Amino acid sequence: MPIVTIQVTREGTAPGAASLTAEEKAALIKGSSELLRDVLGKPLESTFEVDTDNWGWGGVPVQEFRRRRTTQTG
């Protein structure tokens, strides 16, 4: 399954304004999960949000995994 990344700029917000509200984040999670369900048939129960600080791959933190992978292929 794909990994979906949503990035929202702070453009148009007041200086020092918080990024997204909890309600906006929830709406983005719901909408993107429903998109994956509707387009790819991925069940809502198997769609989850992951903070990369809490994600590992290949026995190492994901940031380290990605660094190693870039070094090997670059």
C-alpha cells in the first residue's frame, strides 16, 4: 500500500499561529483514509497515522533506515 504524506504550508496564517487545529487534522485523516478506501479498496481499519519518531523499519528507526538507503543508492 502507498504511504500518503500531507504537508500543509502556513501560508496565509498570522505570524506565530499554530499549524492545524485538532479538528482540521482529524478531517484530513478522515478524508485521506476514505480516499484510500474508495480508490484502492483499503479498509479504514488498516489505515493509521504514524509519527516517524515512533516508526522503525529493518530493525532501525525509520530516519536511520532512510539515511542508509540514500547513502547506498546515491
